[in-house]
Amino acid sequence: MRATLATDDGALIFIRYNGRVDFSNPEAPGPAYTTPRFETGDERDAWRNTIQAVMNGRSDGRTPIAYRLCELR
């Protein structure tokens, strides 16, 4: 997945991640696991460029996947 996010203060942050999710049962999709990275040229948010994160989440089959995001240290 790739997306560009805009912060409240106008910074643009590019996020990309790969991962996996089990959609074999559309009624109750399995957990999703991803490894996002962030890129920005805005100096106020440059610290995000150094983060390696992991996310896990789940969908109830009716709504998008809700993720929990953690930084690896």
C-alpha cells in the first residue's frame, strides 16, 4: 500500500507498507500484519524518516481494518 498523508500543520508524509491479511473467510477476515515506513521532506516531521514500524489489525468484515501501530526500537 502507498499513500500520502497531510498533517494538520500542512506537512506531507508518504507512507508505504507491505504485509499480509487472511481474507479466506470474508465474514471474519483474519488478522493483518504490515511493516510501514514513512518519508517526508518537511523538517518538522523529519524524525518520521527514521522509524521502522509494525502494524497489526483486524476487520469485522463490514468496516476497514483497524490497525495498532508500534515503532520498533
